Amino acid sequence: MQVVIRFDELADYLAADCDFIVELGEQKGIGSSSLIIRKCGKTILVDRGLAFEGAGAEKLTTYPVGADLKDIHIDLMIFTHVHADHTGLIVPTILAHDESRVIFSRKTLEELKIVLADSLTIQKKEAKKAYFSGLPAPAAMFSEEYVDTFLARAEGGFYEIVNTDEEDEWFSFEDWPDWDFGFTFSGHTPGSFISFIKTPDGDGIVATGDFCGHDQETTEGVPTLRENFLEMGNFRECRRIILITEATNGNRDREESQEEMDTRLKAVLDETERRGGNALFPVFMVNRGPNIVMKLVRLGFKVFVAGGVRKTIKAEIEPALLDKWLADGTVMLIQNGKDYEEQLRAAAHGEYGFRPIVTSSATLDQGAGVDFAIQMLPVPENALISTGHRFDGSAMKEFFEIKNKPLGPGHTIVLNRMDRNFRLEKKVVNVRCGGYHFDYSAHPYCRELVTLATSLNPDVVFVKHCTEEGFHGLESALHNELGEKCPPISWARHLHLFEL
Ligand SMILES: [Zn+2]
């Protein structure tokens, strides 16, 4: 059975004695992830994220419904990985639910320390920006005190912290008879895992979270689940296997192999160097930043790193390797201090030699990337390189729309930068550099989604974290692959409640 509910009806469904799942986020397409699983009298929350839409000053944050869910009794929370669309609200949610057990990974905690500090800094800057623009301060999502409390509890053993980057884990809780939980690395980003829940009625639930079937520079892909992991939890013996999978790339397969893309990237950079230019890589600081730094070094380039990527490389690249690169000058980090602007200018103008710049943020809507773009986009010899999804409404997307038009006057882009006094400046930038896109996705393509799903032999499939095209792409690929044996497939989108 499937019904569309209002959030205020959720309490009634929880009070009734029935099992179901319902997604509280993902209002449109992918967005923020926050799934409620109600099973055998327990309420489990998988992720509590937030999503960013639109660009620059018009940027909107979308939240899952239900704020911190304070009127709902939650028995267990699972946070699948550090990305904001999965853990953006982890701090207020956990602190509003002392009754709940909490599970996340050691690596997720390590990266949360970086991104929570970054969120607090951004919150402070936004408040100052609003003040100087004569606007009311935006509501803070959480305070420094909240973050400190959360981190102290995490270190103090309040939560179940798994180490899935190192080993698979199966465990149970004494006061939850006949429940078993399994976690295994998902290949998406350091610290990400796939969750397995064996319930007292014999069902087995698999929530993939975000995963990745192909290798990235810093992580190995997970094309199928290891049989010995499933055996450890006797998972194949479950009465039914209920699969809840992501499908970010459900409607597409790779157009270019990893090797072809790397070869093309190297050719673009060699050509940029030959004509005396430099290359700018605005990236998301988590996962993509460290991956691009690793890739560039592997392809034989020296790298200049700025913004939050300076912190995430320390969490995601093996420390001894990174130390070696820093010592021998392979990787250079911009240093905070009074000559920061001078280092930025020198790097942008190639005065440290040909040294591609890897910096946040991928959308070019904020962060250090904007300062480099202002200096680099007007120079025809330079290259701007996008290595991920180009979000609608972002300055990055606008840049590529300009690049695709025939050459002519008026090729400008407006970038928002914050000056030293937290005042928002609109910079009109003449776009004359080259632009290149490489689809280094950290999500599984359609074929990989089908491989993982069929290897589990599920009895029911729910598809989430996808656009409508993504859902239909995976649905028809699974029908093609399994024919008559294909299990029922549903799109578990915003406030659609499915009885289990
Ligand atoms: Zn993710």
C-alpha cells in the first residue's frame, strides 16, 4: 500500500501498529535525504540532511519536513556519510533525541569535525553580511555550543561508531532482542557505508545510502556486496530482502571510461601549460577535492591547494603520502596570513610554475574559488575545469552556458564575493578562458546500480535520492535485466508512505 501523507499525520501512523517507510526530504528530485523506517515497533531514522538550491545571494536551503522531529520518539538514527544532504542537520537532530541510539562511522566523525567548523564560520559570515546589508541575521542552524556538546559526546562513547573503512561490522544490542545490524563500506566517500538491518520478523532491510561501484582516486568501488559479509550476518536467510537504493545516476551510463577521461584531462592540462596558462579546479571540499589532488599528482602535475580542501586532504589522503608531497613541493597549500592575497595572485598568475589550483567551492557561488576565478577567467590562456555535477542556477553552470555561445561581446558573468569587511561585492568578470567538463561521478551509473541490486536478489525495491528520470531509468534497467523475476519497484519520494 502507498499513500501520500502530511507530516502532521506521521505521529498517527507511528502510533498505529504497522510497518512502513517514508521519506521526509527529497521534496524535488535529489535534495536532502531523511528516511523513516518503522518496523516491529521501532522507529529508525536514516540520515537528516539539507540541500542547497539556486545561486549566490538567491541561494535557498531546503530542509526535510519536521524540523528536529522533537515530538517523535526515535529509537535509532543512522548517518550514512558526511555529505550535507545526509548529515547537514545531524547536530540539532541528535541533541533533540536523547532517547535514540546513534550510529555513524569513525571517518564520518573525523570529517564532521572539519565541515561543522566550516558551517559555523559560514554562519558567522552570513550573519555579518546580513548586518552590513541592513537585513535581519539568518536563523542559525546550530550554535558552537551544540557542536561542542555533540563532538564531546561522540568522543565520550555516547554513540555507536563503526570503522567500516577498515572492517565490516555486524552487531546487536542486548535490549533489542532478535535485531541485527551490519555495516560495510559503500565506496562513495571515506566513511560512507551501506546499512543492513535484520528485524525480529525475519525481514532484512538494506539501505545503500550513497554508494559507488567504480574506483575513485581515494576509495575503492563496491560493485557487489561481499558474500562473506552477507554470510557473517546470515543475511541471505532473511524471509524477505527489502532494498532501498539511491539512483542519482539511474538514467545514465558512463559516456567516457575513467581512463579516457584521465587521458583527455592530461591533454587539456598539457595544452594549457604549453600556451602559458594555468588551470582552476573549483571542487566540493569533501571527497572531490582530495580525489582531484590525488589524480593530478598521479598524472604528473604539481598542485596548489586553497580553501577547505586544505583540511579535507588531511582527512582523506594517507598522512605519510601527503607529508611527502608537502615536503617535496608536489603539493603547495595557500597559507593564511597577511600575504594571503599575494599568494593568491601569484598562484593565479602561474608564478609558482604550472600548478593547477584545487579549491572550494564547486558552484563558484562562494568560497576561495571565487577569488581565483575573478583573476583567472579573463585570461584566454587559462582553463576552468569542472569535475562534477553543474547545479542549476550556479555560477559554474552559467559559465558553461556562456562558453557554449558563439564568441562575441558581452561575455560576462557576475560572481559574488565577500570583501574583508563581510560586505557582498558583485564582480562582473569577463569570461575569456577555456572551459572543460569531466564527469567524475562519485555515484554509481545505471549499470552499477543494476549489478548491486541484482546481486542482493531483493524481494522488494524502493528507489530514492533520484530525479524522476533517474527512477524510471533504473526501473526499466531492472525490468530488462530480470524480466518476469523482477521484484516490485517503487519510487520512495517525499512523504510517500509505503507499507512494508
Ligand atoms: Zn553523498
